[in-house]
Amino acid sequence: MKCNLSRTVYLLMACLMAFSTARATTITDDFSDGNDTANPAWTHLTGLTLSTGQTFDASTGEYHIKAPANGATINGVQYGFGGSYVQPSFTDVNVMSDLVQPSTGLAYGVGARLNGVNTPGGLHGYGYMFEQAIGQAPGVGEMVFYQIVGLSLTDIGNDGPAQRTVTLDLANKDYTFSLDIIGNTLYGSVTEVGGGVVAYQQKTDLSATGATLTSGYSGLLGVGAAQGPLALPVDMTWDNFKTRDVPEPTSGLLLLLGSAGLSWLGRRSR
């Protein structure tokens, strides 16, 4: 009986995963075509902080986004912003991309459930982003789940096992940023390309953070800052972008697997 039950469970899981894969919509871009205007078409985001002079360049086969910190000044800090997203809109979603060269900025990473509004303070969504530690060498900081509501980027924290503090070797190594949003749960991870996990965290109840954003676009985001001699303009390069929806009925299964993965990582870290 036990053997037959196991076979049934495995077959059911295989059928669910096959059904999910058949229904999933996946958008990828390795930028080998040298543009961001087709296959897929990217929409630029420049208006969040009133900064100007952003550039978006895929001519080298990678996606280079730059944004001066010349926009709105808040509490003595002048901000800049540059981002780009692809359609369609997803609800349950995975988005990932490789950070592939030395980068600067106050914060940069991948975004999901973005509303795509390109006006001052108009952008809403979620980001899983590296936040640079002020006064430290580039790449020293922590990974943060941001809830983006206009000019307010709120660190919404995490639940359970997590490794947030990181030192990224931006001069010599590439890193894959990955963000999953399933229902009201976020899961983020950073892995060294060709290596292991360097950061991970989970947030299990978005409803407790205020307005919950239920769907939107996926993309790449960067925030810069300048204050006196401090200058952290956005200068980031990405490659191998991928986003896909996570259709039912496998959402619960993926959440279960994500939780199991976090538990395993927690045991390894301890």
C-alpha cells in the first residue's frame, strides 16, 4: 500500500508540474540581439524621482542602465532612478536576472508586480534589491524586500531563516537575483553564477504591510543617491533576464518546496 501511494503521489506531482509548464508564459532576454525594443520590448521607467539623463543600452549583448542622482532632494539627499520592465502582467510570478559587472547605486535589483506608472511618485510594486552600506566598499550591504509606493521604498523585512548581509565581489563575479511572489508570500535569493547561495529570505504575509499589490509587470530597478561628497549614481548591467507566471494548481506545491528549501538552508547555515 505504501509503495502504491508513493507512486500515486509522484505521478500526481509530475502531472501538476507538466500542466503548469504547459500553461506558463515565459519571457526571456539575453540581449544578444543588441536592443531592448523587440523580443521582448522593454518599457523604460525614468519619472519616479524627477531625475534626468538616464540611458538604456543593450548594444554590447548585456543591458546597461545608468541614471544620474540629479532628481528630487529629500532630507538633504538627492535621488536618481532608472528602471525597465516587460509585459505581460503576472500575478504569481518568478523573475530573475544576472548582475554581470561592477555596479554602483544606493539599491538595485529585480522587481515584480510593478504597475508601470512612469510619473513622479507613481510607481508601485515590489523589489528584491541589494542595498549598499553607506561608507563601505561597493558590494558591501544587504538584500532587502522593498515595497515600492511612489517615493517610499519600505523595507518590509522577512520571516523565518534568512541571510541578508552580503559582500558581493562585483569586480570579479556575477550573481543571479531571483524573486518569487506567490499569493502573499515573497521569496528572494542571490546565487553566485557557477557557485552557491549567498543570500536568501522570505516574507510570508504581505497583507500585514499595507496595500497588497496583486499583479503587475516584471523588470529591473536601480535607485541612486548623492549627498555632499557621497555619490552613488545608478550604473548597473544585467544579462539573462527571465520572468514567468506560476499558474495554478502548482502554487501551493511551489510554496511548500520554497519553505522546505528555506528550512534546509537554515539548517546548513546553523
